[in-house]
Amino acid sequence: MQAQFYWDDKAVRQIFIRKVYAILMTQLFVTVGIVALFTFCMTFFATYIALSCCGDLRWHVFITVFASSSASFYNTKSVLLCLGITALVCLSVTIFSFQTKIDFTSCQGVLFVLCVVMLLCAITLSIVVPFGYVPWLHAIYAVMGAILFTLFLAFDTQLLIGNKRYTMSPEEYIFATLNIYLDIVYLFSFLLQIMGGGRE
């Protein structure tokens, strides 16, 4: 009976992972499409359509429009480069998280401390910027953000897998998808801040 329960549980977990990644791929394709619309067309018609959506989709749509509109301030090569790097980082972190023995789910305290450091850096930047823009300080902040959300991606992926210290219930596939999606969007935005060249 224990063996049967183990295989049933493993099958449930695999279905859960498939659901999460199917929804995530759909969200990412929509996001890439809207980023392309903003980047190549520079129109805000998509914002009007997005804000007219109703129901629970508004939060997803708001995040998509935020990422897309921020991408419109950068040149096309920078956006495409950052999209490619984000895809490679996400694929690498996902494969690493599935294969490694390191348990990122037990590192909640470290992630919290890094979030506090990011908050303090953001406050420092907001105080310093009115007196003059400091490019290297902004670059350090963006690099720290990219590292932090790469770690969050590994953390959320291992919560999804379910064979570590903490796990996510198979009924929470929408929440799991939103967590991973947010990690990817934030990683992309920080990479744009590091490598993005402004539009001329």
C-alpha cells in the first residue's frame, strides 16, 4: 500500500507540475507578444485592452502590461538580448532545481535578508537620485535584484517539485504559476536595467 501511495502521489505531483508549466508557458507567450507589440509598435492600445479585462485576470494583465511598457523604453536589441538571457537563466535554474540535492526551500531566512537589503538599497537610491544620478549604484542594485530573483526562481521551483523540506499542495497550481511568473518578470526587468540601452 505504501508503494501504491508513493506512485499515486508522484503521479499527482507530475500532473501538478504539468499544469503549472502549461499555464506559465501561456502567460509567457502572451507577455512576449505584448512586449513585442510595445517594443516594435510603441503603442498603448494594448494597455487599453488589458485594463478593460475583467475578473481575476486583472493582476496577471497588470504585470504583463508593466513588463511590456517598461520594455518599450529600451532599444529593440537590448530587449531581445534580455529576453534570450532570461529564457536561458530560467531553463538553467529549472534544470538545476530538478537535479540538485541543495534544498533552497530551507533558505527562507536568507531570501528575507536579501529582500531587506534590496529595500534599503532602494531607499538609498531614492534619496541619492535627486542630488544626481549615480550609474554604478543603480547597476549594483540591478545586479542584486537579478541575483535575488534567480534565487527566488530556484526556491519557487523546488516548492513546486515537492521533494524538499517545504512543498506546495497540488491544488495550488495557480498560486505556484503566479510565483514563478513574477520571478521571471522581475528577473527580466532587472536584466533590462543592467544591459538595456535607452531608445534614441
